[in-house]
Amino acid sequence: MNLALQGGGSHGAFTWGVLDRLLEDEEIVVEAISGTSAGAMNAAVVTSGIAKGGHRGAREDLEVFWQAVSEAARYSPLQRSPMDILFGNWSLENSPMYKWLDMSAKMFSPYDLNPAGDNPLAEILKDVVDFKALNQSPAKLFITATNVETGQGRVFRNPDITVDVLLASACLPTIYKAVEIDGVPYWDGGYSGNPSLGPLVRECGSDDTVLVQINPVKRPGIPKTSHEIANRLNEVSFNSSLMKELRMISILRHGAPEHACEAQKWGAMRMHCIASEAMLEFDHSTKMNAQWDFMTMLRDTGREAASAFLKKHRRDIGVRPSLDLDQFAPDYE
């Protein structure tokens, strides 16, 4: 089967948990992974880990990676307020430093505040990911980044994936300078493919793709406060490209022309999804919360979601889609 991993900052620890549970099952064979932003990090760590030490090696490397991310943020001024800690709230909305960063992002760019382009993830990735093993791995890896000049997504494949490619895929333009690769500037891949499904359809033999979703598609109620509106806008914008691809699969499953090979491939894709309603509890600011307790809680939530999926839909893989795609094309008959 294939895996499609969304981005979402620290919420990527939920995906860590999902992958950790899936990799417990030695019978699960992953042909390819498409990842963006935090999903790209998880995908690269897993691909490298499997190449070096099989499923167990990938699980060990995932834990090492997320521990290193949390450790790098241990002394960051970006911490929860005492009141939030007291009441068990994971949000950073009440953190003075978060408020300052949010305000300064409207007045200054990373070219003003971080001209050197420092990113602590660079050294972590160099330490954890074996790029030689990744570049030569038989497991296919697709990493999406957004071309700043054209606004189009570019998908990088195993031989071309480097530290810079992964940093580009996770480059939020309000925090980091654009990452240049061969003279081309890139931003976060979430703007153009979160994650990209096209390569999984066109370049893989498996017709089953499991989407690990960390950005809620549906959030009941009308956002009314500025905080709620900003949070929902973030979710909508980072889901938009994925929703379009899922809509296309839904439509083509109902009526792909027999002569259209490309359409048939899209229509044949069996989509599955691992998600959790628990992710509705977390606002946009928590994507920057790298506290170890928060990450391990998300990991455990991801493991529970993966276990529930396997219990309910394991027999669907290879047979039928378990994700209701019609919800993404409600106006199509």
C-alpha cells in the first residue's frame, strides 16, 4: 500500500504514532510515501529507517527524530503560559512570545529577523536520516514543495531528496527564508499539495492509499473570534489542494472514460484515511508546541487511531475503499 502524510508542524507527532503502529505489523508493505512539511520529515525518516533496519529501524528512528525536535525546543522562549500549564491547555495563544511572533510576522519578514536562514531541523535531519540509503531505497518517496515564483507544486523523488528539499517542504514563509534549490526558491508544500496524490496514482503499482490526516476537514460551528477565524482559515487553506484531488478521484470512480488511461488510474485508487476527532481540540498555535509531553500524547493518539483503523478496515485494503469519497463531490451526480 501507499501512504499519504499531511503536514502540520508538531501535529506531525500524531503521524509518528500512526506510523509506529502500522510498522509494528511486519506484513504491511509500504510501496511509496508522499509527504509534505512535517509529513515529509516523517516520510524521509521512515524511508531511511526501513532501508537501514527494516520496520524496527524505522520505528526507532522516528522516536529519535521527535525527541531531537523536542529537545531543540526545550529552551525556546516559545512556551505555554503558567495558566495554560495549570489547566492542561496545550495552546500557545496566551504565550507572550507567541503573541509577539504573531504580531512581528505582520511587520517584519524572516529576511529581517533571521537573515542567516538558520533552521534547527537541518542538523536533526542530517543526524537521523541516511540520505544515501534514502536516495537508493526501493521504497518510493515523493516530497512536495511550492515554487515561490510560479505557485505550483514540485514533487521531488528519491534520487533528488536532500536536507534542503525537506526544509523547503516545511518552509513557512512567515518564519523562514525561501529555500533555494538549483536557484529556484521554494516554500511549504502544503500550499500546493498536502500531500500530493498524483505520484501515488501515476507511478505506483498499489491501488490502495492510506491518508494520514492531521488537518481537520470538517469543524462544526461558525468561527467568530479572530483566533477561531484564523485557525479555520489555516485548516481550509492547507486542505484545499488535497480536497481537489479527492474530489477528482470521487468523480472518476463514477465515470472514467474507458479510453482515458490517466482517468482510469485515478478512478481505480482505493482511498483510506486514518484520522482522529481529537485533533479538533487543538488550535493553530499548538502546531508550534514542541513540548515532549504534548508530542507523546499526540503519538499515543495516532497509535490508537491506527489500531482502530486496522481493526475496522484491515480487510478492506486491496478490496474496496474505506473512505467515503462522495463527501468531497457533493454537487456531482
